[in-house]
Amino acid sequence: MKLPIVAIIGRPNVGKSTLVNRLAGEQSAIVYDQPGVTRDRTYLPAFWRDREFMVVDTGGLVFNDDTEFLPLIRQQAMAALAEASAAIFVVDGHTGPTAGDEEIATWLRQQPVPVLLAVNKCESPEQGLMQAAEFWNLGLGEPFPISAIHGSGTGDLLDALVNYLQPVQDIPDIDEIKIAIVGRPNVGKSSLLNAFVGEERAIVSPISGTTRDAIDTEIERNGQIYRLIDTAGIRKKKNVEYGPEFFSINRAFKAIRRADVVLLVIDAIDGVTDQDQKLAGRVIEEGRACVVVVNKWDAVDKDSYTIYDYEKHLQERLHFTEWSETIFVSALTGQRVEKILELVNQAAEEHKRRVSTSVINEVLEEAVRWHSPPVSRSGKQGKIYYGTQVSTQPPTIALFVNDAKRFNDNYRRYIERQFRQQLGFKGTPIRLIWRSKK
Ligand code: GDP
Ligand code: GDP
């Protein structure tokens, strides 16, 4: 799912980052990494009504300079604008239009991107209109008086903004489930791949937009197409230039990003290692569904307790993916290999599942009844107004509350557990967004 991007542009100190924080709410920790997006800028997810987008803060833009570093910021702003669906040009209502604003406006008028003009620091409504009016001269249409600090005026601005954003293609690929097989060297990835494919059935297809040696393989079972991502990377293990480790983890990260469902392959003999944990962490960061595949089960000396011992070990070492299914297989003998795909189907289903707002609020009401939100030392209590699922892949639920700061980690985890217990979402991470509503 590719979200439209909104670039925030303006001189230093006009309030760009304050505005970004207001639009993105509590989510500042997540750095999005989607195809086509450059890594060295910070993108924050945001939404308005039912529309989702990403905001990117471009840093303070100054044209008239001779210092060494500012041109870099300018490059960044230009790059951000090039991939943006719309821009918000922020100016300072206290200072009125400056020469710097005029330079930026001249540049923006030449860009093929719709620009909205936000006149910030307009706390007082009447004065705000007058302050904003001074900016008509910039030739960028109607100035919107806002206060990034208080939030006033931002609703009108966002209403105008979403008209420029393409609707999100929320419809996932209908026929195809993209699978990444990841794991340390020698856990049995290529054996597993071969077990799935059986040489003669392989349809190898290079994909556009990625490096030439990223080759996907498609397989079909019961009418369902599965795309096994970057199978060239699974087969090719040695890279002299960087060393095998660097190479494979980097490739694994890329494959995870493109996948719907990640098969995290663990070696039954070695158990869960630090590297496996690192991969699992990445799966969560990227919001991908996951099945834990414990391979080489044939090579484990089993007595009747082994599988329970093993599950305990997994729970301890991979507790942060406790929501994923685990399967014990042997790529060598083929034992239960086909069953993996059933779990993949289930995880993919859950990954794109939507739950109605009424069901979410039933869960919330029940949860709050059992365990009410924390009361701060000053006697103020957190209050949840309502929740709604704002996106899928992974399922993301926004919770509108009086003040997000009143909800500590403990309580947030409690709510997440309630969603898990009541709604399932087996095999997929879920995200909760806590938004203060004033
Ligand atoms: P940036 O450099 O454009 O990212 O600006 P910042 O977001 O860091 O804000 C610069 C200064 O303006 C800070 O001192 C903010 O507190 C202040 N500021 C930001 N938004 C507002 C606003 O809506 N009203 C007022 N009065 N001050 C603001
Ligand atoms: P990769 O580096 O993760 O692609 O691992 P490979 O598929 O190349 O397997 C590494 C080694 O483990 C090879 O010697 C395989 O024969 C062996 N191996 C793979 N799967 C199994 C399995 O299910 N059982 C046993 N006993 N050995 C396996």
C-alpha cells in the first residue's frame, strides 16, 4: 500500500515541526519505509477523516544563503517535493510575509504540485484572518490561518488538503500472496524453497523496479498464487565484496519489506539466536504478517516433552512475535511443508482483515469496564472516546482519547491484549495509534 506524501515546507522557525507533530499525533517513533521513498528523510504517518497520508518535514528552507550546509536542505526539500502529492507551505503570521517567503513562493509556483498556504501562529480568530490576508500577495491562493500549537484552523486546512490526495489503493493484490523466506545462513531456506517449488514447476519472473538479480518465483496451490520473494538471494549465498553476513541480512530486510507474509526459518538444532530475534524485530517494524518455521525437526531427538519444551523456548526468545503461528517441519523429508502454506493463507487473511467500528468499540467498552484508565497524580483520568480501524496490512486502530499522555505503557499493552483476545488477528502484528482529541 503506497500512501500519498505531503511535504511541509517553509523558512526556519515558522512552526513546521510543530505542525508535523500535530498532524502525525503520537506516532513520531515510526519511520516509514515504503517502496519509492527515500530513507534519509523522516516520514510520519497521518490521517484525516478516512484518508491516510504521510507527512515529511523538509527542514528550514532558505534560498538566499552562502553557507555550506543550507543548499543540502534545499536539495532535500526539492527531493521531498518531487515525490509529494501536495505541499503545505508554512509561514509565520506574527512576522508577516518576508523576502524569504517570497523566494520560496516563487519557487513553489513553478512546481507541478498543489500547494496550500498555512499562516501559522494565528491564535486569535479575528486577528488571524487579518494576519493571513497579508499573504495573498504570495500568489498561492487562499491563506489558511492556523495555530499549530493549539490546532485551530488545521481542520479547514486538512479538508482542503485531502482533496488533493489520491485515494489510497487499499485493495491488496487479490490473487497473490507475497512470501519472504528469511533466516540465518544454513537454516534450510533453499531446501524449503526447493520443497515448495519442485524444480520443474518453478515459474521464475524478474520483477521491475528492483535490482536485476532480485528474482521472484511463483508457485500455485489450490488456485492460490504465492510469490516467493527474491529467491535468487536465497540461492546465492556468498558475496565476496561485503561478506556473506552483511549481504544476507540486507537482502532479508528488503525481502521483508516487500512481503505480505514472512516465513521466519529457525534451525531446530540451534534454537532461536540473536539474529533470529533481529529479523523478528524487523518483521514487526515493517508491519508484516509472520509464520515461524522451525526446520530440521527430523534431526531433533524427540521424547514426548520435546515439542512443549521447544514451544516454551520459542515463547521466551521470540515473545514479541507471540501472535504468530509456529510450525515444526523438515524441508529434507517434506514433513508438514505443505501445511506452512495453510498458515500463510490464514496470516495473510488476518493481515488485511477489517473490523467494524462498532465491534472495536464493544471491545473497548468491555476493556474499560474491567480495568479503567489510569488516574494521574493530579487526579486527571484518561478517557477513551472511541476507536476505529484506519487501515489494514497491518491492522491499525486509532484510539481517540482526551489526552494520550494519560495512558501509560501498561494500560496500552492491556488494551492491545484485549484486542488480541477478542479480535484474534492471528499471525499479524497490530498497531494502535493514541490520539488526543481536544
Ligand atoms: P520549524 O523550525 O519551522 O520546524 O519551527 P518549530 O515547529 O520548531 O517552531 C518554531 C517556534 O515557533 C517554536 O518556538 C514554537 O513553539 C513556535 N510555534 C510553532 N507553532 C506555533 C503556533 O501555532 N503559535 C505560536 N504562537 N508559536 C508557534
Ligand atoms: P540456507 O542457507 O538457509 O538456504 O540452508 P540450506 O537449504 O542450504 O541448508 C543448509 C544445510 O541444512 C544443508 O546441508 C541441508 O541439507 C540441511 N538441511 C536443510 N533442511 C533440513 C532439514 O529439514 N533437516 C535436516 N536434517 N537438514 C536440513
